[in-house]
Amino acid sequence: MNGKNTKVGVCLLTGDIQNMVRFYRDTMGFHTQWDGENFAEFETASGALSLFMYDRKSFVQAIGEEYLPPKGINQTFEIALWLPSFSDVDKEYQRLSKLDVQFPAGEPITYPFGIRNFYVADPEGNLLEVGSTNNT
């Protein structure tokens, strides 16, 4: 496998797929053709199957594991959502600030290494980094 030629997709295993689809579709603005079943795919600039969800109970059943729901903020990964510019980061923060969204680290921050970002926690505690590397 050559990483340069490999497309990467992120699958969120969900405890409540209806609530999660509503958050990613209605709050975060991702389009989906979801049919209400235990799988949902979202359209992104990265192409097909770049962001999708699967019901956690169905998944653990498929792999023969016990269902152990996570608690709190997920500290094992984040999903980075890269916007065109620093000003877009600020606009998105202002938009989300008017909604019922959790910001675990507060307002946008510009770091010395050239990234401006903030974090959002989805309803199941997965972290979304909303950021940019373009200071225009």
C-alpha cells in the first residue's frame, strides 16, 4: 500500500445515529442522503466515504465484541475540518456560538506554528477541530 495513493475515510461508531446525523447535518452543515438506517455517509470535498457513521451496537455485534459505550470527551482521536482562512474559522465559531454546541477549549486561538482553530464536541464526545493555516 502506498499512502500517497490511498484515500482515507473516517467512520464514527455511534450510540444514537439519529442524534449524530442531526448534529452533523443540521448543526455542522454536512449534506447526507441518509435513509434512517444504521449507516450514514456525508458529502465532503474529500470524496465518497470520507466521513460516515455506523451504529456502534451493530458494529460490535458484527465483530463479536461486547458493547461498551464511551463516556465524556473522546481522547483517542479528532476530526480536523480545514477551512480556507482564519476569518472563516472565526465566522464558523460565531455561527456555532449561537447554537447549542460545546466548545471544550473555548474561543479560536492562533498558534505560533501557523494554525488558528477551535474545538467542538459532538453529542457523543468526539472532537472536531475547526481550523485553518491561511492567515488571510
